[in-house]
Amino acid sequence: MGTEPLRLEMKGIDKVFSGIKVVDDVLLQVEKGEVHALIGENGAGKSTLMKILSGAYRKDAGDIFLDGKKVNIHTPRAAINLGVAVIYQEFMLAPDLTVAENIFIDRLSSTRALVNWKQLRQNAKEQLSKLGFDDIDPSEKVGNLSVAYQQVVEICKCITRNANVLVLDEPTAVLTFAEIGKLFDVIRNLKEQGVSVIYITHRLEELFQLSDRITVLKDGKNVGTVNTSDVDRHDLATMMVGRELSQMFPDRNADISDVVLSVNELSVGNVVKDVSFSVRAGEVLGFSGLVGSGRTETMRAIFGADRKKSGTVQLNGKDVFFKHPKEAVTAGFGLLPEDRKKHGLLIDKSIRVNTTLASTWKVRKYGVINHKKEKCLVKELLDDIATKYVSTEDSVNRLSGGNQQKVAVAKWISVGLKCIVFDEPTRGVDVGAKTEIYRLINDLAENGVAVIIISSEMPEIIGMCDRVLVMRNGSIAGEVNKEGFDENLLIKYAMGVA
């Protein structure tokens, strides 16, 4: 590190919830103009540490220094005034207001007089240009922008408040390949301007493109801080989970047999066009493609969540037409949605309720639920995939993102499905939890379940699937068997250049 004061130092930070120390004597040191990655398994303490920095939580012990000066951050407003900004996965934007209004939401006018709208739009244009986004119209409503452009507006809003410490929490979770490239350009631009960026992600490959140094947390404690150039993906994974990861994608010994699900010329609105495919018992079939290619819409139509325009579906040789997801589940077809908070979980309900939501018949007799039996079932299901929780009666929204995903997955384990779709099964999940979910998928396949995985992560598609279908513009653009898996080929199919 240089001789000038650190841009940020969080020293000896503790935080206790319900008698459990979730952040324990943590040290985080960030230099001026540095991209500093903060990684760790779900529940490692990353989010709690950043909420302390943002003023959302109060630390129980330790000190925070900005540019060498000790500061007290007791509220989010205090953090903003000190130049600290945190951008979460859920943006703090008003969709019905314009880009300019969102950027200067709390500074629409320098006086109490009328707002100078022309000047406001001009100021917004100048700020967007500094980030390299002249093409964003300051007069456009934010709700009409792509997710990537909304993210740029959020960053711009922070920078105009003179933020010199910017925290990005899983910023690429819902971005396309092209949008991720644009975000990286913004981050590099900010770095050149002297802004310090704390980058939180589970996508380890991104760290080697962006970060200067990496701090790893585990169980609320420091594992260490390393120069990015001194480590590789395997080193980081081992630091995060505290053990050697001999194999990210576990071996699978499944007998691939008869066709379970057969889809013929399925069309959904204007987004899915004449899609045909089949998947067999014991097979893991991958669906690859760019965001918006129609993968999710295809599966939602089969599941009965959306209405199909045409086409036929067979499950175990019988024609089916699911008008509602409940009919699909009863027939043995399940879907784990990509957005667990909106569609995969009842976020305000207990862990217990969410885990048995699709299989209450197992613990119900004469219409009455046997709660003792239900709790035993829940504990067994969650323990099988190493889920971290305090009580099954806790609200599921108290869990980390990875453990929420495990609950969403556990919901389907005991249903007795014949075919299941995992839509982005490990999005926002740490490397250790990913391995547990991969083992579960393998177990299902080895028990004769037909498995479909939709994923935007190429290593996941290649590492887990027996066969891959690539979608583009609502149609199947190509099919690749395991022997021919090649990342470049899959990308070419997705982009229409193969």
C-alpha cells in the first residue's frame, strides 16, 4: 500500500444479532482509486459489513476511517454526506421520474425557487457523459430504460453526491454479456477519477478482470486480503470455503433412459417460436442463450404459469396441457424460478412454510398438518443441502441469498417430481453453496428425474449438462452434445454467428 492515507479503513468491526456475532473483528482497507473485491460464502458477513459502512446498521465495536480521519456513521444520510454510497441489487430509483430527476432527486433546485428543468437536464447529460453514456436521454423515464442503463443512472446519482467510496453489490446478476462489458468500462472510468470501488460478487471470473485486491470473509471473520495478480480461482474458492474444492462439478452416475418430457412446436406470444425438444429420465439438459432469448418463457408456458399460443407437450408419454402451475406439480413437473424473491418463495413466511409449500400432503392428515412431523421433514431436507438457519420458524427473508435459494430448492426435493426445471439455480450463490446445489441436481438425475437447467453461466452449463440447447430470438439455434461442448461454439450459436 502507498504512503498516503487509506481511502477507507474499517478496523476491528463487530456486529451481534440475537447473541450471534455475525461480524467478528473484521479489518477492511481500501486505497484511493482501487477496485477492491469483497467475497465470501453467503452468510460470511459481507452485506452486514457494508450495511455498517452505509449507516443502515450500527457497529458494536471497532472504528471507521475515511482518508485517515475517524468518522461516525450512524445513519445512511451521514454516510452519503461523507462520500459513501452503496448500490444494492434492487435499485433505489423512481421508475416514473425522468433520468435527470432521479440523478438529482434531492437537489432539484439550488434555491427554493422554481426548478430550472433545462439546466437540470444539461447537468444530468454532463454527468452521464463523464461515465461514457451520452446515449442515455436525461428526459427519458427511468422505468423505460434497460436494467444496465438503470444501473448507470444509480451510479451517476451517487457520483453527483461526491461519492468517493462506491459499493457495488452483485452488480452483474441480471446483466447481459454486452451490458457487463459496459459496466466494467464505467468502473474503470471511476477508478481513473480516483473513486474507490468495493465490488461484491460470487462470479469469481469477474474479479480477475476488474479488481486490484481481494478481501475474503468466512463466518464473519477475515480470512485474508490478497493481490488479485497473486491468486487464481482455485485459491479463492479454497479461502472462501475453508477446504480444498477438489471438484466444483461433482461426478454423476445416472442411467439416461426413456423420454420424460417432450415438447413439439411450442409458441408463446411473440417471444417463443416453434420450440421442440425432449429430455430423458436421468438426463441433465441445459438451456443456454442470451438474456431475452426465450428460455424462461418456454418453461413458464410448459409449467402453466403463462399461456402458450400453440404446440403440444407430453409428460411420460401422455398429452398434458397445464392451465395452472398446481396442475403441473400434481402431474410431476416442477419449476424453480430465476427470481426466488418474487416467484420462488413466500418471502415474509417462515422457513418451515416455504420448505413444505409444495408437499404439505406428506405431513397432513384429515386436513390437519402434523407440525412435529413437518418440522422433522424440514430439518431433514435443509440439513441434506447444508442450509444455515437458526430456527425453522424464522422468516425466510432473514436468510442470506444463498440459503434462501437452498430453501427454494428444498421445496421441490420431496415432491416426487418426474421432471424439474432449474432456472438460474445458483444466481447470487457462493461457491460452496453452488457445489451443494450441483450435488442435489446430480442426486435427482441419479434417481431417474429428468432435469433441465437454464443458466447464463457458461462453466455451469458445460460442467453440469449432458446436452445443451442454445436459444436465440425465441427459437432453438443449436444443439450440442457433451462430447462437443465448447464455450466459443455456444456463444456463437447464441449470437447467431455459428
